[in-house]
Amino acid sequence: ALGQPTELGQWIAGLVVIAGPGANTREGLRGTVVALDADEKTLTVETGAGRQINVAAGADVRIRVPGIEEAEFSDIAVGDRVAVLGRFDPQDPSRFLARGLGVLATPDRPGD
């Protein structure tokens, strides 16, 4: 909020901005890939709490895999530990829309 103070120590607002729900909301999740569909670019991530979340990786998703400079969705495998940034789909809360997907560790190369 922008404004000016009064003699009583109160503020008179000149401008107030309130972001609505979902405006620039970004969430994240971590877990292990338990299933994936390369054709649909979807994967199922099981979190540390045991919850399974369906993740959709659109065409503009940024993917990072250790040791691969230009990683693609096909570089992700079942068993990989991943971190995903994005948001839950407002129309389908069981689906997570990924904007960024990073492999933290693979079964043959444990992470720290």
C-alpha cells in the first residue's frame, strides 16, 4: 500500500494492491518418480509423506538433469528423485502443472 501518514500516526492509503488467488502462485514438491508416460509427458511422484501426485510437464517446462546439458523429458526415469516447481491445476486439484522439473538423484547416483 502507498499513502501518507496523518497527524495521529495513521496512514491514508493512496493505492492498495491485492493479488487474487492464483496470481503468480508457485508451489513445489519433491519425491520419487514411481510412474511416467513419455508420450503424454506426465509422471507420478510419490512424496516423502507417501502421497502420489500426477505431474503434467507441458511443452515449455524447464528440465534439469545432472550431467546432461540439454535435458529432455526422456532423460527422466522411474526411481529418480525429483523437485518440481509449478502449481496445482485449478480445474483438477489432483494434477500438478510443472513449470520446472529437476532430477536430484537417480538410483545409480544417489544425491546428497
